[in-house]
Amino acid sequence: MVIRLHRRILAAAALLLTTAILLSWIAAQPVRTVFSPVQMSESIIVLDAGHGGADGGTSGSDGTLESTLNLQIVRRLEWLFLFLGQQTVLTREDEQDLSGPEDHTIGQQKVSDIRARVELVNGLDGAFLISIHQNYLTGHPEVHGAQVFYSQSEEAHQAALAVQDALNLHINPRNEKNCKPAPTEVYLMAHVTAPAILIECGFLSNTQETQLLASADYQKELSAVIAAGYLQYHTKEGTA
Ligand SMILES: [Zn+2]
């Protein structure tokens, strides 16, 4: 029991240290050279900015669009993982979705887009999917905070626990949340064969949190915490 407690303290300290290093590195921008302090693995992290194209996702009362925030956060994650020596692939790199010219209605575009994302992930060996979204809860403007959902895989569950711990420590103080299995109706999460986590970074139904989510500083902090949480999971995986 003492050993387990000791390990937990060490793990928490390691997480704090990693996050602090990432945050201080971000604060010291711009950094021109890319180097690899940690050779994470041969795996590929697929970074998925939710929505795009005609589907903007949810939106804040000030017009802040979920699809835009998702892409901004994904871009910051891409940069951080590059710094960590980790290969990444983005499902979308701009505001366009993955539908084709033959998809005329929004319904067709959404189906075609999500199937293309699944195909992309399932076509990559050693993929790990991190999907970024924003939440909205009608009638509860006070609800806020980041929450992680995971696909049906033990790896995904372990990663979700680590990322949620990191988010609770840095983003959700006194507002801790539990990670949860992704609802089965989330097509992407139910159909990818790779382990996958989906992060609802915050609530656009909360005006204050919407402003935070749109700010560069908060996005940098959020992405550093997510990367640190993932690193924590990945390190444990490697030593298990
Ligand atoms: Zn979404």
C-alpha cells in the first residue's frame, strides 16, 4: 500500500513536472528548432479536429464556432507532439471537411466526412486517435470544464484516465470530472479500430469558458496538459 501510494505521488510529480516543462517551453516561444527530448514511439497520433465544412458543430452566444476552436487546439497539439518527437497525422488541416463534390446535402456530407475519418484512422498501423471537440449544455450556463471519453479498448481507457487526471489537476481544479466510455452513437469512436479518446475541452454554453477557449494562452495550456497526460499514459505503457 505504501509502495502504491509512493508510486502515485511519483506519478503525480512526474505529471506536474512534464506539464511545467511543456508550459515553460510554450512561454519561451517562438522556438525555431525542433528537437526530440523523448523518443515516444513508432506509433502515429491521429489528431482529429471535430466537425468542419458545412458542419461547424456547436457555437457560443458570441458566434464562436466549435469547428474553428477544435482546429486551433489540434494545431497546437500537432506542434507539441512534433516537439516531443511524435509522429502525427491530422484528419483535417483547414476548415474543410472530408466530404466530396458528389455529396450535395449536409446529411450526405456529414456521413461521407465521418466515414473518411474512420477510413483514415483504420488505414494507419499503430495509430492512436485524439479527437478534439467542444461541449454545449442547454439550460446550464454555469457548467464548465474538460472531460475525456474513450473507445472500447483498455489502452484508450488508460490514456483517458491519465489525460483526465492531467486536466483535473490543471484545467478543472475544484471541478474534477471522470472520464467516461464514448456513447455508442458517436460513429467515429465506435468504428475506429485504434484506441481513441475524445476530449470535450469545455462548454460553449458557458460564456466565460467560451472566451477562455478562444484565447491563445488557454489553448496553449490546454494542449500542453493534454500532451502531458498522453505522455504520462505512454510512459506507463512502456514500463508496464
Ligand atoms: Zn463536437
